[in-house]
Amino acid sequence: DIKLAVTTSFHNSGLSDVLLPAIKEDLDLTVKLLVVGTGQALRLGQAGDVDAILVHSRQAEEAFLAAGYGTHRREIMYNDFVLIGPKDDPAGIQHAANATEALQKIAQSKQKFVSRGDDSGTHKKERALWKAADLADVSGQSWYRAAGAGMGATLNTASGMNAYVMADRASWLNFGNKGDLALLFAGDPVLFNQYAFIPVNPELHPHVKTALVEKLENWLTGAHAEQLISSYKINGELLFTFNAKP
Amino acid sequence: MKCWGFCRMNEITQGLYEAARLIFSLDSDLLEIVGLSLRVTLTAVVIASAIGLPLGAWLVINRFRFRRATIAVMNALMGLPPVVVGLLVYMLLSRSGPFGVLDLLFTPTAMIIAQVIIILPLIASISHQTIRDLWAEYHDLLISLGASRRQRIMALLWDGRRALLTAMLAGFGRGIGEVGAIMIVGGNIDHSTRVLTTAISLETGKGNFAFAMGLGFVLIGLAVAVNLLIHTLSRTERASVW
Amino acid sequence: MKCWGFCRMNEITQGLYEAARLIFSLDSDLLEIVGLSLRVTLTAVVIASAIGLPLGAWLVINRFRFRRATIAVMNALMGLPPVVVGLLVYMLLSRSGPFGVLDLLFTPTAMIIAQVIIILPLIASISHQTIRDLWAEYHDLLISLGASRRQRIMALLWDGRRALLTAMLAGFGRGIGEVGAIMIVGGNIDHSTRVLTTAISLETGKGNFAFAMGLGFVLIGLAVAVNLLIHTLSRTERASVW
Amino acid sequence: MLQTRLAPADSILPLTLTGAVAKVYGKTIAGPIDLQVTGHGTTIVLGPNGSGKTTLLRLMHGLQRVRKGSVTWALPDTQARLRQSYVFQSPIMMRRRVADSIAYPLILRGMPRKQARAKAIEWAQEFGLGAALDRPAPVLSGGEKQKLSLARALISGPDILFLDEPCANLDGRATREIETLLARAQAGGTRIVMSTHDMGQARRLASEVVFMLGGKVHETGPAQDFFNGPKTPQAVAFINGDIVE
Amino acid sequence: MLQTRLAPADSILPLTLTGAVAKVYGKTIAGPIDLQVTGHGTTIVLGPNGSGKTTLLRLMHGLQRVRKGSVTWALPDTQARLRQSYVFQSPIMMRRRVADSIAYPLILRGMPRKQARAKAIEWAQEFGLGAALDRPAPVLSGGEKQKLSLARALISGPDILFLDEPCANLDGRATREIETLLARAQAGGTRIVMSTHDMGQARRLASEVVFMLGGKVHETGPAQDFFNGPKTPQAVAFINGDIVE
Ligand SMILES: Nc1ncnc2c1ncn2[C@@H]1O[C@H](COP(=O)(O)OP(=O)(O)OP(=O)(O)O)[C@@H](O)[C@H]1O
Ligand SMILES: Nc1ncnc2c1ncn2[C@@H]1O[C@H](COP(=O)(O)OP(=O)(O)OP(=O)(O)O)[C@@H](O)[C@H]1O
Ligand SMILES: [Mg+2]
Ligand SMILES: [Mg+2]
């Protein structure tokens, strides 16, 4: 068996429940999933406590590789981020032209916005978007609430507050406590969310199971994985787009 | 830089350093978080004690049909998982819940409510045990003097006050270190409902282990300070029963 | 379907239904999770009691310079935040930590270690308090009979066994409901280190409140069952001090 | 002089025991007992160790559950409760100071704390505890504890006072003083029921004797008759300090 | 017949008190006391309530800390410890059954549990507790508790036995029986130091008297001399049951 650290958003999508049994069947390999924050996943990899990681935070991933903690980065699939908010959309982001405009509308109307606030991949993306919208200083605003929690907890908070929130599509679709929230904005290409697989460097940690990791990587980028990922739907919606290069 | 299998230990040292830095710089964010932690937990302990201590005493002096079962359930509720309590309080306080109109969700009040629920069984159980021994000693006398139920409870609580402190301190400990419930009902919102434990949890998720440890040491230091203060004030260790 | 401000209540009802469904279908996943929860916490309670009860007694019968401070610190450690304990154990057991070679991280053993650390101060503090009262009663006799330190501790633990049960049950409660530490050192790995609390936490994150509540009710039911069983076996409520 | 009785109006007496039985886990430890305590005077309960003297007193006072038969007062139980006092064989000391311990029955009966304490101090002095007022009651000497118990029992001015070997730990002088105080209480209208192993004391105080044996009332009657002409051979033997079984 | 002494070889006596003082929170409650307990016989400690009898016994036995002066045995303290016994004024009952309570000192001294229990049962019967063997000790009657304390103290065959008013709650017959047992223990070589308020008992048992007053040894000497010709007016008054201050 091997240990794989993944982020909460990936696990919340429910895709792992489809992939893991298939891996077990095809490779006779038990993958032990450690569901943690992005930062924590990287630290687990750095310490050699897991054999590989699957995260979505490009900059952090590259820093991880640059420091020599991983061997290489292999893109597997992407999904996208979406903007969620109250059904009646008081900020009116539904008809925004792009993500930048949507965020500006939220800021102008001073509607409550709940941020992950935990330095995760999603949070980093969100911060980049605010910056792109010339609103880098939102964190001081009273309507901007930094929850400092995982995706699920943040969604629960947003649902409780009836506030705007940015989430990855998979987590949103799998989320059971929607309350009065609805998906209001999606589709801007800047919202794409790339997942990548990084094996831990065996030179630093000789005990990692490099051979098994390689097997897993090949499977994840292979045909069966593509077929499973490309057909994984919730409520008729496709969650992930497979984009691994063979 | 080669890691000799002890680089984690460095993180603990680093944590101690972080703690010292935070304390000596009197970081205003830290003060805010510490203040809220103390406010929430101390309030919860006071409320839970006001209910739990008399409840514990009441269960001692009254014999009724399902007394034994009640006590077992009370003991069992010491095991209430914080996350479940958090969920329950969340549902009750949520806008679509029965108390939604009060708009208490994501406020310190909600956190206090959740902590009271978590601490209460602990305080009630331990005080029940303590008072039971005292009641065995006082039973004949208090009955003989014709003390009413209320007077019996008052006498037991007053004369057992030193021992009951342990119950309250256990409640304080459970509360100050708790994270599952207040995360859900408080939301860990920066400058509003963030307390030490939720901050530690956040930093852990970020992978900032040293900083998380630092906050942890601050929390432990805080708990030690509160305990020392209370022990000193109440002079518990001065005399054995007195 | 309009929500009348009570739809949250429905989630609680639904949770009860889920709990019933889970139990009566004897869901094999559930059994596995419940089994692991019990195994981890009971083992931790046994270990923590084996250390904490004698420690509590030892602190009662010995007078030394920093006794009062030691007791205050022990009381304070009841407030050890689980997340910090989790981190600490993680750092020690991590591959790059001093005990990395043992490869214990993300195993039930690691979870037991973390729980022992969390439960120990609670058990030691409560038993210390209980034994203190008994010692006040026995002091003269045991000194007079020339009992050695070990014999004194044994006598106090044995004759106070009924009351010490509360300490152990409090430890059990704290352990079975704990999530912060075992999440970090156990990793909440399906079919390997997933216990009830981490499962509840997971479902909560997914917003599956009904299912989370269902698991919560199972956990509470479990705690009630354990407590009732122990109370019955030990016949605590039969006689007041006996 | 100390004023004892608070409400010397109607009395809760007579006290009637009809076939009263005390059991512990199904085992009868005393009874069935038929007995009536009326009017004035002092009833002394005699009998060897384990014969049920304490159990009889506790039955009367309502501390021991009546498992068969009945124990009834002239007034309803709730009223009767506050107008009796009991001095235990092994003194029960509350974890309070001496003055507060003696004041406690008055405070229970609604007297303001300050007034109660003042009266308690007066009583403590009368009972020779003047120097120990601020001492924690549990550290008193054996005899001092007995005195505290007596003061605490008498301060509320009970209609009836039960005493279970109250002078067991007292020195000669204290015993005589207590006997004087008891005589005075009796003169003030307090009925006294007391167990003792001190035959001299029994002879000095008794107006009536109840002789217990094996959990039952073996012989009862006026003190004069009992000491001068006991009817049963066991009573004869007991008075002579002989083996009674 | 019961065999008492376990190791009647060399004795831990004499016991010497030199300027021994007992304090509580800085307040002297007894002393300075100079006294020597030697050889055979029975020392009776007399004195009014609160005069320091219990404190003196506790000082000797090592239960009360010696704050000034010294209390020394002929053998090192660790050896002396296991060869003394003490019967408390208010019996301390362990939360165990009667037989187990009496067996406990033997078990502490390393005797196998079964053998200890067998011996304890024999002793319990001798002390009139045969019917109470399986009763929890805390529910015994006052007198039964005293008997248990005595049996527990004597079963280990001590060199010296301290008794603090051991017959206070006993009936006439039990008192006489205990006195017989004490006399037998003394004949077997056990030194006895005992406080009592029963002057008759004092006269019957004493070979030596220590008369306490205000925390100090006021007068001491052979029993004969003390009872027939007390040297101080306070002792005269005490013997006559008068006020002593
Ligand atoms: N811990 C204490 N604090 C204050 N005073 C104490 C303490 N212990 C004992 N005393 C006092 O010391 C005095 C001597 O007590 P001691 O028990 O030796 O008397 P005693 O001669 O045995 O009396 P009695 O015949 O009543 O048993 C008493 O007045 C008692 O109140
Ligand atoms: N809870 C109990 N369980 C079993 N036996 C009991 C219990 N309480 C009392 N007894 C027994 O009942 C008998 C009567 O007890 P009681 O205390 O009335 O005797 P007493 O006449 O007061 O004796 P003493 O003179 O020794 O005080 C005793 O043999 C005692 O052991
Ligand atoms: Mg009695
Ligand atoms: Mg004394």
C-alpha cells in the first residue's frame, strides 16, 4: 500500500470513492488517502510521511519541486472554481462578464464574502483574483470574512451566513448543506483549477515506495482513469476534465 | 542542510521561540485571540458550573426510579463529540433553524453555548462523584437537622467547594482546548470568532507547524497560569480537607 | 417544498433515522469504525489509568517542594489542546522525527499514543482529587500500620476504586469524542485509521449533516452503553460509599 | 442563661412505634418494636454492644427507614422533623468553624446569620468551647467534638432530644456539666431519649429504661423498678456487668 | 489461644521524649514534654478534655510531627514503626469487610493473604465479631468498630500498644473482656500506653500514670502513688471529678 496526501477539495468531490476501488482492482494496490490542507500536504511530502501528493496550487508545487522534495510534477486533470452566493444574488454577479467584474460587484455592494483564509490552493487562487480586480486590500473589510478552514467548513459557514463564497465545483456539487445558496458565476477561464501529482523524492526518503508510486502515476494518467474521470458526474454535471499528457 | 532525524525537534524548539516572541512582542492579534479564548471558556465554565454543580448535588440527594440510568447517561455525555455538539448548535442557530432570528451563529455567544453543552456533563459528573462522598459523611446530620433539599444542596456545595474546584478546572481544561465545536458554530472568523485552538488548527492546515506549536505553548501557558492563580487564591493545597 | 424554519430540526430527526438505519443494517463499514474507536480509546484509557491513577495517589501521599506547582500544572494539562498534542506526536513519529524508523505514523498505535497524552492529565487530576479525600480518612491508620509508600498507594486505589471509576469514565469520554489529535496522527484513512469522530468530521465537511448526526448518535449510544455496562458491573449505585 | 426552647407551644409527643422493623439488605437488624414515648422525663436505652440501641434511636428519629410497622408523632412529620435533635455516637463534624457549626441549625430555621452566630458563640462558651470558636470543627479533640454536637443539638430548643452515648469521650467534669445541662433542658420541657454504657449515668438520669437485646426491646419500665427489681434474668446479668447473649 | 507476639526478640523500648513539642500552624498544642516509657507495665494517660492526651499519644507514635525536641526509640525508626500499634479515639474503618480489615496489618507485613485471613477470622471471633465477618467495616455499630480496632492493633503482636480511650463505646461486659485481653497482651510482653476517662478502669489497669494538663505533663508517677497521694492540687481535684483548669 502507499500513502497519498490530497487536499480536502479533491476528497470532497467524491471522485476518490470511484478511483480507489478501481486502482485496487487493476493494480492490487491500496492507496491510503490522507485528506489535509494544501500546506499540510506539502509538509507531509517534505517529511517523507507520504509517498506522493495530489494538490492544486501551482506556485507552491513549484517551490516544493525547486527545494528538491519531489521528483516531478504530473498534471492529471482540472476542474474549475465557481462563485456561490445567495439565491437572490443581492450583488448581482450572475450577469457579470468575467470573474474580475463579479468580485468588484461583491465589493461594491459590500455583501458578505467568506474566504477560506487558510493559504490553501483555493485561497491562493481567490487572492490572486482579488488582486487582479484591483482589490488586494479586501482582507481588512468588515464584509470580508476569513474563515480559516477547509472547503467544507467554509461552505458551511457561508451557508450559515448566507454569504458569497468561492469554491471548486466538485466540493460545491457534493455539498449537502446548500441552504439558500446557489451557483451564480462560473466559466471564466481564469477560474480553471489544475490538479497535479508529485511523487516524493526517494533520495531524501529512501523508504518511499517509488515503484508503486510510478505504477499509480501511470494508472492515473492512463486510459481507465481517463474513462472514470471523464464520466464522473453529479446531478448530470461533469466535475473534472482529464488532461494528463501520456 | 542535512536533516539528522531531529529536524522535527527543531520545530518544537522553534515553537517555543515563536511562543516567546509572540508573548514578548505583545502581538495585538494574539492578545485579541487570547482574550476571546478566555472570555468564551470562562463564561462557559461559569454557566456550566451554575447548572452542573447543583445538578450533581441534586442527583446525590434524591433517590428516584431512573437515578442510576440518569447518572450513567450523564457520565456518558462526557463523551459527547464536540463536532456533533457543534452541528447541533449550528442547526439550532442557523437562519433556517428554530432560533435563527436571534442571529447568534458565528458570534462568541454561539461558541459559549456550544462549550456549555460540552463542559456541562463533565462538571456535573465529577461534582456528583465528589459530593457523593461528602453526602455519605453529612447524610445523617443534614437529615437530622431537618435541612430542606435546597439547604442540603447548598451545604454540600459550600463545604465541598475546594474539591469541586477540580470539577471546574477540568471543565476549563476541556473548554480551552476544544476546537471541533467552536470551529463549526464560531466559524473561526478572523478578528471576530478566532480563538487559540481554531488558530492552531488553521496554522496546522497551512503547514506552519512551528507557529502552531508556538500558539499551543501560549495556550498551555495560559492554562497553567489560570490553574496556578486559582490554586493560590483558593489555597487548596494548604490543608488536606480544609 | 417550503422550509418553515424547522427544516433543520428535520435534519436531527433524519440523523436519528440514519443512526437507526446504520445500526439495524449492521453496516460493515460502521462496525469497523466503531470497533476501531473502541479499541483505540479503551486501550488509551487502560494505559492512561495504569499511569494516572498511581500518579494521582503518589502526589497525594508525598509532600515535596514543588508539589503544589506540580498539581497545578497537572490540572492545567487537562486543557492540552488536542491539535497541539497531535502535532507533537506527529513530529515525534514522522519519518524525519526521532521515532520515524518505527513507522507508527498513521496507525492506530499513533492514535493511542496521542489519546494517552490527552487523557492522562484528566485521569490523574480527578483521581488525585478523589484520593485526597480518602487519604484524609486513611492517613493516620496507614501511617500507624507502617504501610510502605507502595502499600499506601495500593490501599488508596483499591478502596477508592468505585470513585476512581469516574476518573476513568471521564477519560473514556474525552477520548471517544476526541478528533483533533487523532485526525493529525491517524490521518483518517478509510479502512485503516478512520474512527467515529473523524468520520463525523468528514461528513460535516461535506455538508452531510444528517449522516454526521447519525454517526454522532451512534457514538453517544456507544458511550451510554459502555457507561451503563460499567456501572452495572461495578454496582456503583448500590451503596453510597461501598 | 441560655434560652433553649424556641416554640414551646403544642408538643410533637407522644411518639409511637408499632411493630417497627429496621432492615438492611433484607436482613432485620432491629424489631419488631412496640414502644411509646410520652410526657416528660428521660428514657435511657441500655443494652450490650450491637443490641440495636443506635438502630432504635435512628428509627425514632426517622434516620432509619421503617420497613414494617410505623413510627408516628402527634404532629405531621414535616413539623415533627424540625422539633427534634440528635447527638450521634460518633460526632459528625461539618467542614466549618466551631461557631458556624453551632449556628447552622439556627440558620436552617431562618435566623439571620449574624444573630445566629452571636447566639452560637454564647452557647459555645457555655459548653466550654469558648477558646475554640474559630477552629475548624474537624480538628477538635474527641471530647470537644462531643460538646459541639451537644450544643448544636440543643441550640434549636427541640421538643425531644436523642443522644447516642454522648458522654463516651468526656472527662468526669464535662460529663457532670453535660448532665446538668440535660437536666436543665428537661426542666425546660425537652424530652430526652439517650443510650449509654455508663450505668452510673443511667441511674442518675433515667426516669424510664428501655433494655435492648438482639434488636428487640427486652424489658422496659420506670427506672426505679428496672434498677431495683429487673424482671428478666438477662437484665439482672446486664446490670451486674455479666455476659448477656 | 491467640498468639500475639510475632518477633519477641529485642525490644524497641525504651521510648524517650525530650522537650518534645507539637504545633499546629505555629500554635503549640502540646509540650514541651519530657518522658520515658520503659520496661513492662501499663501507663495510663489521664487529663481533662483537650488537655493533650491524644496529642501526646500521637507524638509518641509518630503521627504528630515533633516540632522541637525529640522522640526516640531504642531501635531505628524504620524498625520501630512496624512494632507499634495504635487504637484511635474515633475508629478509622477501611472500606473493606471485617475479616479483611483485621487481616490487613498481617498482609502489610508480608503474610500470604489466605493465612492472614484465617488468622484474622480466629481473632475476630475472639473479639466477639464472629457474626460480622463479612459485614463492611463502616456499617458496624460503635462498639463493634472499637473491637475491630483492637483486634487489628493486637494481631501484629506489637512491642508497644497505644490506646486512645478504647472502651469509650463498649458495654460493661466488652470492657471487662478487653481489659482481660490487654492484661494478657501485657503478660506476653506488650507495653501498653492508654488514655481513658474511666477512673475505675485507670485504677484497675495502671502501673504508671501520666497526668496531662494544658498540653503539659503535670504529674507522673507509679499508679499506687498517684491514686493514693497525688502531689498537685489539680490532680487531687481531677481524681475527685472536680473542675481542673
Ligand atoms: N489541628 C488543630 N488545630 C488547632 N487546634 C488543635 C488541632 N488539633 C488539636 N488541637 C487542639 O489541641 C488541644 C489538645 O487536643 P487533644 O486531642 O490532644 O486533647 P485530648 O486530651 O485528647 O482531649 P479529649 O479528652 O477530648 O480527647 C485541643 O484543645 C484541640 O482543640
Ligand atoms: N448497614 C448494616 N449492615 C449490616 N449490619 C448492620 C448495619 N447497620 C447495623 N448493623 C448491625 O446491626 C446491629 C445493631 O447495631 P446498632 O448500631 O443498633 O447497635 P448498638 O446497640 O448501638 O451497639 P453499640 O453499643 O456498639 O453502639 C449490629 O450488630 C450491627 O453490626
Ligand atoms: Mg450504638
Ligand atoms: Mg483525645
